[in-house]
Amino acid sequence: MRCSTLPTASSNSPAPHVAGSTTVNAPLPQPEGGAAGAAIRTLDLVKQYGSITALAGLTMTVGRGEVFGFLGPNGAGKTTAVKLLVGLTRPTAGQAWLLDVPIGDRVTRRRIGYLPELFRYQDWLTAREVLALHCALADIPAAERPREIEHTLETVGLAARGGDRVGTFSKGMQQRLGLGVALLGRPEVVFLDEPTSALDPVGRRDVREIVRGLKARGATVFLNSHLLSEVELVCDRVAIVDKGRVVALGSLHEVIGGAQAVRVRLTGLNGAGHAALHSYGDVRHEGDWVTVTGLDADAVPDLVADLVRAGVQIHAVEPRHDSLEDRFLQLLTRPDDAAVEDTS
Amino acid sequence: MSTALTIAGLTLKELSRRRVVLAALVLTAIILGLAAWGFASLPRASCGRNPCSEVQIRSAASILLIMMMFMISFVIALGAAFLAAPAIAGDIESGVALSILPRPIRRRDVLLGKWLALAGVITLYTLVVGGILMAIVSLATGYQPPAPLLAVAYVAAEGVMLLTLALLGSTRLGPMACGIMAVVLFGVAWMMGVAGAVGMIFQNQAITNIGVIASLILPTDGLWRAAAYHLSPTFLLATAAQVGVSGNPFIVAAPPTPAYHVWAAVWLVAVLALAAYSFERRDL
Ligand SMILES: Nc1ncnc2c1ncn2[C@@H]1O[C@H](COP(=O)(O)OP(=O)(O)O)[C@@H](O)[C@H]1O
Ligand SMILES: [Mg+2]
């Protein structure tokens, strides 16, 4: 019921080590999963751009083989976190490990794949040439490259367009190519930063299939998203970040909590109706619709009966399956330093 | 090293796919065509009432050749600046760098690969264009400069030097700003070189010092002077000495000193190393 929280959020860690200057033997928080070691660990990771704090003490652990959702509103620091992990930027303070090696290590990057949020590939190359380039840079043995490239084109649904220049691709096709680039060479950890931002519903389903495929072969997936429904469908665990720190972390069930939600469309809401609504849980109004969160699923008939008794006209009642979204809004509308607890 | 070669190949492919090479070749053909026409008409020129003497024609040819080479060196310097300015900055701006750099590669190898490809293109271009120009002059007028190959090599080195500077700028500035910076610095260095030479004639220590300091910061002008020296035949230098035009950037009486050569080489390596360092430290 209670979600595990780690908002230690000390933006001034006592001994700020820049990653890379630290040895692997440094004392680490134990990964939740256990023995196999962690795919990703961060400890009070801070990134500042001038006066802007993009990350304010990020601490989390992602186990190997996990599909991990990294959720937060725009500007929360998701992209910054991934850029730090893949070595595009350096932390201002704090430490992080990728596959148990301090971040910034070149050789470890052979074992990762990355789809950037703002993906762009050489538009004067063909899709096949882009993949061949990345095969070469990733040091994939030359003998395996042709098969790897064809297989990847197949996986991301670009088999028919492999010989066309990237410049002739739609944005969605370029994102598919980017996914392909991230999948080359069977990486152990795959970072996907908003992987469906340019995709149609078919593309979104394809991404889910790809993520499930990665999980099936034991890869770790780190999925950045502000789209809760995406994460809800594929992730084992999620972290919710806001203003550069983790505000909730745990399995989906833990983060959402056991709370249920129901949406009711009603008219003629009076004082008695209001009182009835509030006695069942948190109430949010959106036009004629009222969302009640944090009530027991079994209580819905009673809620409806009470409303009717109060003289409120009910037009529709529907369960909210998008409960992660409610939880998300709940967490983000809290004051900064409040402890995160379930209200149910 | 294999990364550098991969990136070098990619850079060459980009130049050809983007038709940069084609555009350069077309423009060059036009310039060389005009030059051939001009030089071919030189032997038929008349000096006063009589046709020009052999010596007069050769003098004219030697001066014209130096002017042509100066123009070409200018084009090459501009070309180098505008090829190198977007080399890193363009990839960062477009986002292509975001997918390339997290690969298990060193950024300095990416930089070195770009440098190798662009320096190769600049050098080859200079050799070909310079060679054709020398051949045109020789066929049309029978004149050959004292050391054509050395002169062309110095012009190529000037282009490579500016390319390296622009590459350094490219690791921090946007493509536009970087290209403009390189061209402006090149122009300033040239002006300061002229100022320094004028200072020497008038024995003005302050102006001479400005010239020296500018040539230490960006030694491109010294390379042009070396090229001009190797294009200046002794009879031209003798005439120039009589008339007293030693501040002229086109007629240079003495080759650059060994110390200058050492400094130019050190400068090149240092700026390339600085570019690599700057790129490694760049936050993306
Ligand atoms: N290169 C940068 N320079 C300055 N500020 C940056 C830079 N990158 C990110 N930021 C800032 O850091 C914060 C987090 O950004 P980002 O990590 O992109 O968020 P998200 O991916 O969660 O939307 C934002 O306030 C953003 O403006
Ligand atoms: Mg982002």
C-alpha cells in the first residue's frame, strides 16, 4: 500500500565525487533485486546548467532485466538523467554506475543502446548506411553486420525502406530508425527517451512489442516518458521524477497504491451531493465530470446510491483505468518537501 | 584509430553526397578557364608601340601568377573555414552527435577523423588547382616560378591551419558564428602581417610588434608570405628592391625563418589538441 520513496534530495552530498574518479569498490546502496548486480545505480546525482538545477540529487537503482519507467512532466530532468548515464554530459556532483562500472567508461558503452529524445540521423545516408555506421562505431564484428542490419530493419518495420535516404523519411520512420540504432548489437541496457513521441498508434504498439522482446531476452530497458499509459503497459517498476528528484519509486502497484478511481458525469450537484462525494475520496471536477480517487472499488454502487438520494442526476459512471495518471497528478501537485504517502 | 578512419570516410561521403565537391569543381573550372584565357593573351600584349619583350612578358606573368595564387589561397582559406565550421557544431546542432557520441568511441577520434578528411580534401584541392594554374602559365608564357611545388604546399598548409582553427571553434560555437570567427581572424592576421611589414620599412617598433604578435597568435599570414617568396623570381625581387616595395604582401624577399616553421608546426598540433580537449569536455 505504501509506496517506497527515496526523496533524500540532498543537493549537497557530503563528498561529491565526480563519476569516473571513483572506484567500483566504493560502498554502494544494495540493489533491490539482489545478487546479479544492478544495470543502473545513481547516488545523489546532481546536474546544474548555470543556475538551473536539472537534477537535484537523483538516487535510484534499476535491476538487470527490468523494464524501468522514468516518468515525469516536461523539464523534470528525465533527459538530463539519461544523458548523464550514456556519457553525453558530466554530473556536477554525485555518482552513478552503469552495469556496475562508473559512468563515463568508454568500453561499457559497447553494451548499451540509446534512442535520444531529439533523434536525428544523417539525412544524406540511407537507413542501411546509418545502421552500418553504428555497427562500425559499436565495434560489432564485420561478419555479423549484414545479418544484424537486416534483422534490425525487420524488427523496427523498415525492411522495405532500408535503401532509401533518411532525408526522405517521415518523422515517425526516423524514430523507428532511431529505435533500430538503439537495438543494434544486442545491448544489455537500452535507453529510450520518449520513444513514441513521433509514432502513430501502430508504431506505439510496435514499440511495446520491441520492449517486451528486449525483456524476454533479459535486457534492461530504461524508458523515459511523460505518457503514463505507455509506461503502465510495459514497465515492471517506475520512478516518478519532478524538479530533478524522485518523488515516488516502486512497482506500478506500489506507486499507484491500491486506490481506485471512478468518473461520474452528473448534473444538479448540490450541497448534499458534494458531501456525499467527499465522503468517498479525493474529488476533482472537469466540467460535468467528477473524478473520485482513493475509494474502494466495492464502494462505487453506494456512492451512486448516495448521489441519487441527494437528488443529483447521474448520466454516466465509468471506472478510471488510467489510475497512474491520477497518482501522477497527486504527487506533482504536492508541496516540494512533503513526504509522499498514500491518502487512501 | 579505426573510429577516426570511419568518421573520415563518413565526412568524405557527406561532402560528395551534399554536392560540395561538385560545386567546388564547377567554380574552380570557371576560375581556371578565365585564368587560361588571360595568360594565353599575355604574349600577344603590346608594350607601347612594340610587342612586349620576353622579359616584360615574364615579369607580368610572374606578378599575375602571384596575384592568382593569392586569390586561390583566399578561396581555400574561406573554403577551409566553412567546411570545418559545421563539422562538429553542425552535428551538435542537428542532434546527429547525440546518437554517435554514446558509442564506445573517443570524442577525440571523431575530431581527428573529421580533421583528416577535411585536411586531405583541402590539400588535394590546392595541389590540383595550383598545379593546373602553374601548367597554364608555363604553357601560355613559358614562365616558371622558382619553386612551384613548395609554394603550393605552403598555400595548402595555410588552408589546413585555418581549418584546424575553425575546428576548434566548432567544438564550442554554432556553425555560423564559428565560420565567421575563422574568416575574420584570417583577415585580421593578414592585415596585421601587412602592418608588420610596413612597420619594418618605417622602423616603427610598435607597429612591427603588432605584426609579430598577430603572426604568433594565428600564423597563417607567414605561410602566405612563404608561398609568395617561392613564387617570386630573382629578377622581380631585384626590381622590387630598387623601387622599394618591401611592405607589399605579394612580393616577399626572404623565406620564413626555421623558428617560424617550428612555431607553425607547434601551433597546429597545439590547436588540434585543444580542439580535442574542448570537445571531450563539451556538455551535450
Ligand atoms: N543544455 C542545457 N542547458 C541549460 N539547461 C538545460 C539544458 N538541458 C536541460 N536543461 C534544463 O534542465 C531541466 C531538465 O530538462 P530535461 O532533462 O530535458 O527534462 P525532461 O527530459 O524531463 O523534460 C529543464 O529545466 C531544462 O530547461
Ligand atoms: Mg526529455
